[in-house]
Amino acid sequence: MFYSINPATEETIAEYEEYEDQKILDFIEKSELAFQRYSTTSINYRTDLLYRVASILEERKETFSNLMTLEMGKPIAQSRAEVVKCSWLCKYYCEHAEQFLADEVIQTDAKKSFVSFMPLGIILAVMPWNFPFWQVFRFAVPNLLAGNVCLLKHSSNVSGVALAIEKIFLEAGFENQFTTLLISSSKVKQVIEHPLVKAVTITGSTPAGKSVAAIAGNALKKSVLELGGSDPYVILKDADLVESAKTCVTSRLINGGQSCIAAKRFIVEEDVFDEFQDLFLAQMNAKKMGDPFDEKIDIGPQARLDLRNELQVQVDKSVIQGAEILLGGTIPKRKGAFYPPTVLTNVDETNIVFNEEIFGPIAPLIKAKDETDAIRLANKTVFGLGAAVFTKDIQRGEFIAKEKLLAGSCFVNSFVKSDPRLPFGGINQSGFGRELGLFGIREFVNIKTIYVNQYE
């Protein structure tokens, strides 16, 4: 049994029965039959369906936003923005899919030779709760346009969202090309290993990604892993400190800090450390925590009580290791999974909040001797998802982003974000493969070489 619990009130919203093994097998077989039909359809047919999906998202934005906020506590304004972004994603890929999937002619000694991009079949997605609409659509839309069909194993605490998404695709005209499986993590292995399932993508923690990748690898199936991060934001001494502080705080608190690409380590040159710290602290202190349905609040609850409690453990350990709490750092005495905006200073590279991913509104400030030391500290991580650098010297910033920072996405004077037009993914313990853009739609296709000769 799965339980959907409102993290702001701790009240149970709904209960869901987990699917039995036979039901899972039936859905897989129905998906395969759907693939056999769907893979032969035209791009125009697929784009028509996905334009309908975009329309449904726009027409029922409030319904979907409310459900998201109710199940995982995202501030309602951010929920609305997430639904709108999913609609944009649909339209973007509909406008570009034909170009992205067109045959590529390559001149050889053959009469004709080219590369085509053909669908693989059933793709399984294991998705997290933190962006429960966006991360599903980010996987599903390009794969459906490529001619694949999709199975979704969503986080159990957002089962309502998972079923709502399935209904959106059904209402748009898809028939068994997108299916939600209400299953526990223990049943993921049998789905991946099923011979009709051709590939798997996961967005989640590094340990979860390793587990999925091992199963997929043993079965010789393609996988894409978008995992954890400890994104460093480097603030150089020539940066606009006021704007940098605003941007850094925004990135740290989006979705209550529960984002793989949120800013998680703030590395500041010592010449401007004290000034930046004061500006940053003032910005964090001004943010309001409360009921996620209140339009005026900046941060709602964490998604679950156990996740909130893990944050307190990490903060307590950081203090034992020498960190100083400037703001927050204590679970509030109120109902719900709330954790306040928290600022830690006197953090060095041996501290737990420097080395572990902190999935909540906790900001460690780290002093660097100079630019070289700041870049060294930024890259001293097992992760490699995103990074940012702040400087008034744009050329210098671009050089650092391209040549020095080790991550899949590096931004200059802006916080790291995903965009349908740009590839998204990480390196090292942050995973491999890419979503979004041209590269995302080509992850789960057969890149097929066609060589045509002619006898004289």
C-alpha cells in the first residue's frame, strides 16, 4: 500500500494499492503491442498528440498545480511554473522533432549512405518526487516523439501525480504508449530485466542510480542516469555581489532546496567574503516559510518528515566539525515537515556539508584564498552536475565555465537550470547520458547505419 501524505499538515490524502506481478506483466505486454503500432506512425501524428497534451496542461494548470503542492509541498507559484514548463517542453519538441530525427546523409564510396534514428521500444523511467511533473515530461515527450513507448515508476509519495499524468496522455489520444506502474523499488529489477523492456532512465540519488545501472548493465540495456549533485557557485572578487547574492539565494531555495541542480556550496574569494556573507544572510533571512498554498511564501515544507530529519542530522554533524550557524539550523516547533532557510559559515573542505549532497534549504559559505583556490574547491567533489561562476569579466567567466569547472552544465552570472533547448546531465557520481535538446531525443534510439550499393 502506498500513502500520499500532505507534508504541510501530515494528513493522509489517499492510499494506493501496489500492482501485483501479473498486472505488471499485462501492462508490459500491452505496451509492446502499442509500440508495434505506434512506431510506424508519422512525426506529424505524434506531434498532433503531444500538442493536445500541451493544451491539457494549460487548460488544467490549476488542478495539476494544486495536486503537486498537496502531495509534495512545493509552493503553489512554483507548481504552476512547473506545469507551464512542461507545456513549453511539449511544444518545443513538437517544433523540432522532425529536424532532430531526420536521416543524416554521409558521403562514402556507396551509392548512398546515411544514418537513421529508429525507436527502441519500451523505455522505463524511475522518477523522483521533487519535480514530479517536469521530470516525467522531460523523459516522456522526446521518447514518444522518437517512436518509443513509456513506462513510469514514480515515487510512491506522489502516486496521485503519477496517475494524473497517465490520464493526461490517455485523454490526448495515447493508448498504452504511456503507462504508470504503481510499484515499489523492489520490483524495478524485474521490469528492467523483462525482455520487452529495452532501456531505463532514472533521476534520483547516486546509490539508486548505481543500483539501476548495475541491473541494466547486467541485462545489456541502455541506461541514462541523472543523479545527485553538490553544485558549487564560485563568487570572484570582481562580481556584482548584490546580484550574485540574490541569484545564489534563489538557486538554493527553489523547491525548498530539494533540487539536484540547486546551488549547494558557495565558494567566495576571501577579499569579498565578509561582504558577500552579509548580503547573502540578509537575503536568506528575508525569505518566508509557511503554507505552500499561500502565494506570499517562498519556501514550503520538505517533501517528507524523514527527509527533513536527515537535514537536521547533517547540520548537527557540520557544527561538530566546526561550522557555525548564522541562520536557522533547527527544526521548528510546528506541524509539518518544515525546515527553515539555514546559513552555515566557517565551513572547510573536510566538513560534511562540503562533501555530501544537502537536499534542503541549507547554505554553506566557504572561503577561498583566490580564484585558483576557489576553482580547486569547486572541483573537489565526487559529483559533477552543475556549477556557476560570478564575475563582471564575462570573457573570464566563460573561460572558467568552459575550461575549468568540471560539470555537465556550467553557468556564468546565473543559476543552473534545465531548458528544453539545452542538453542536461552530469559526469562522475552525477551520472551519465543526457536529457533535453537534440542529444536527449537521441539517447534511446537505434542510431542505424544504412549503406546502399548498386551493381553496374
